[in-house]
Amino acid sequence: MVTDFSIVFATFNGSDTLEQMLTSLVDLSRHSSIKFEVLAVDNNSTDDTLVILEKYETLLPLKILHCEKQGKNHCLNMALPYIKSERVIFTDDDVIFSPNILEQYKLSFDNNLDYDIFGGHVLPHFMEAPPLHYSRPFHL
């Protein structure tokens, strides 16, 4: 299978958010013609993270890796040899992907050949009412 994108993330005790994130990737796989793989690196989780990841192995092109050394950077570095695409999206275990995210990234890559790194606007999705300071505009 040709892989247009590799989506890579580390997770440590991510069971509260992981299911919603992986479901958004399943939706992507059903509605996008862009092919992708998912590399999930479990960082010694002690909750249901591994059970949730294994549930999605049949729903996604998902490879689960295990990193015993604590730390996100160790996990992401461990995933590097497994990446099958030149286009890599590093993300987190609490992201909900918009339905057209891969098309947008593909456009960015294809129309900006002089660039190798892209980022995007991040909007928080709170599971409960956010702290008061989040409701005010924040500017640097």
C-alpha cells in the first residue's frame, strides 16, 4: 500500500482521550482518498491505553510500539524507523482530527516545496467547562 502520510504519536495513560482521537482517524480513513498509517507508541501506560489501541488495530492501519524509557521524545524517536512515508504528522493522543486535515496538509506540502515543516491552528476541546482564564482571548 502506498502511504501518503504517517501519523505518529506517543501516549502515556491516554485512555481518557485516546478513543475519541482514534475514532476521528477512523472517520478520516472512511472519507478521505489519502492513504495514511498510524504509529502509536505506548510509554508504559498503566491504564486502559493498550486495550484501546488494540481495539483499533482492525479499524485503522495502526502499528503499536512500546517504549519503556519514559518521555515523549524517546517514544517519537523510537517510531522513526517504522515510518513509511516522507510526509509525517507528529501529534498527540488528545487531538480530534478535522475531516479534511489530510487534504489540507497535502495542499501545503504540494504547494510549498521549499518547506519541510508545517503546523496548524489548534483549538482546545474541553471535556468539561474550561478554567476562566481560557475564556478570555490570549495574545503573545
